Amino acid sequence: MRVTRRGKPQLLSGRRVEYRILRSRCSSMSAFTMYTTSWCGYCHRLKSQLNREGITFDEVNIEKQPDAAQVVEKANHGNQTVPTNPNVQ
């Protein structure tokens, strides 16, 4: 995902990624938490783009943390869709 200077997300491989990126003034704090899986291509691409732009984030793998899978399902109306940021409304 690439965020324009106005903060609007651009298209990523034909799929709109709707994340509000909140940049923190403190570099040690993460801007947001992203829920992922190890096999998700969209997750890998988004992580590499965020790293390239210097945007910090916490990653939670829902395969390794079953409680996190429930958070993702709640945010996506019962679906385990990743990448997910459940704090975006």
C-alpha cells in the first residue's frame, strides 16, 4: 500500500487497501497492529511496502494465536480476511 501525501490509500494490485496510517511522533511506538497469516501474499506485499516507507507496525499471525483469529472474524463479519486492521471503521 502506498499512502499519498493527502493520506488517501492507492490501489494495490487491483485491491483497495483501506488503512488509516497514523504516524507516531515517537519512533519506538507502532502506528497500528496488522493481523496476518504466513501464506498471505497481500500480507507479504503490504509488510514490505510499509517497511520501505518506514512505517512501524505490530504484526499478529492469526495462525499462531487463535484468539487473534476471533478478532479478525469479528472485524470482517465472520470471515478470516487478512491483512486486517480491526481499528479501522
